[in-house]
Amino acid sequence: MARTTKWKVYRDGKFVAACKYAEDAAALINVSSSGVVKYDHRFVVWREGQEVLAAGESYDRAADIMLERATTMFNEAIERSAKRNEAFWAAQKKRTAQKGEPIRSKRYPT
């Protein structure tokens, strides 16, 4: 099965390419010597010219940095989502307890 392209390359704010692998995105960024790589159009994981090393110095090292940042940002987003979900259900439980009704789901009625 084909893998989806998650690494998006932008130059001057315009979408340029989508890659399956971070190494390929690093190579494309190196060609223009400027630009941004985003993971799944959301998380900026590389800004050429603002990094400690240029993507062209080591595609593998640049890819490792991009993957590490994407993983960190993705995990933080999951944690934020879980906290919002917990807060929502705590508020729901409090509201239904005040009304004296059991918690029911519209999707799965009891």
C-alpha cells in the first residue's frame, strides 16, 4: 500500500512539494537553500538558514531533527487533546450529577 506524503516543502510561503521521506524534503530544501518543511501542513519542523546546520550538510541528520521535532509536536498535541477531553467529560459529569440524571451518550443509548 502506498504511504501518504507527510513532509511538505514551502518556499516563500508557497507550497512546492510533498515527500514521503524527511530525507527527500531535506534534499529539496538544500537545492533552494531557503524554505520551510512542515509535517502534514501543520508543524514547522525545519527552517533552512535558521538551523544549526544546513540540510545539505547531512540529509540524514536533518531528517532526524525533523522527525524528532514532528514526534515531539505530535505527542504534545495528543496530550492537549486528552486534557481537553478529560475537562469536557468532567464538566458533563458535574452537570448531569446536578440534574440527578445518569450520563448518557446520544450515540450509544443505554
